Amino acid sequence: MEEFRMARAFSVATVVRLLLPSALLIPVWLVFVAFIPDHHRSELMILAAGATVAFAGVRLARWRQMAAATVARLSPEGVEMEDWYGSRVRLAWRHVGRIDVVGSRIPSPRTITKADRIGVRTGARQCIGLVGWGEYETPHHVPNWLLAHRARLPIDPASGLQRISIPLGVVDPLWEHGPMGDQVRQHRPDLFQSTVAPSTHPA
């Protein structure tokens, strides 16, 4: 079994995504300060700057935790992914249906090229991954929204497996051209004949 983890090096897209919400707080603080008496403005500006930096720091720490806890594992039996909530999804190779654009909680900065040769951004909440019938395990302490998401997944009546997706693009946006792609080709080369042809360059 081989493990693959997210590279925690910062890209421009990552920095913008983490700091943009903090930057949006600045005009809010400026409007608020305009209604404060002059002799209290300097103190409030210092407080606002500290709060903005703290908010950015919390987002950075959360991103680092997510990156450290997200891991994909590929073996002769199949592929699985574990996230920072402790959830784990598994797909046996024989149950992988296709490579496609799938949902994720981590943005991907790349483009894909569909069958009509139109380049499309994968989007802030999407990436390229595997789709099929598999197993979805969640620990007891996960948020309710994640439990609700799992409950909505379709179930194959024949096998009892759930329709799941594994967002390998979270670990590596260009995984098809790296070691993970080599592993998938070794076990399921037919998957790369799908209608979604990933581009060779990030957006």
C-alpha cells in the first residue's frame, strides 16, 4: 500500500483563498470606526488589526491541519481516502466506475478539458477523482452535516455499497500524471478512456 499526502507548500491560489476573507473585514472595520469618537479610534484600529490577523491565523492553522490529515492510500485491493474529520472512503478497483469531476472540501486550481474540448475550471469545491460503489466510514464525532451527506448517498441494491467519490485531486491536482496516476493505470487502465480528459497544466 502506498500513501500520498497533500503538499503543504503555498500557491498563489492558496494564499488568496486564505487571506481574502480577512481582507474583506477591512472595509467593515473602517465603516464601524467612522462612528467612533476620535479619541477612541486609534485603540479600535489596533484592535481591528489584531482581530483580522487572528482570523487569518485561524484559517491558516485549519488549512495546515486539513493538509496534514488528508491522505490517499492505493493498494492492489483498491483506493481509499481519509480526511481530517476521521472519515474514510474506500473503493475496490472492480467497483470504480469512472474518473470525473467530484466534490471536495478543498479547492483545486486546475482546469479540465471535456469531450467537446472546452477548458473548464474544476472550481473552488471540485477536483478530479474516482467515482464508484464503495464504503463510507464516519467516526461518532463528525459534524451532523457530514452524517446527513452520507445518508443521502445512493445505495446499490445488489451489493449494498454506497455511491461515493474519492477526490484524489485534493492530494495532487495533477495526480493523473504522477505516481497516483501510475497506480490507477496499473489496476484500471480503462478508466483513462473516459469522456473527461484532464489538462496537463494547472490553471
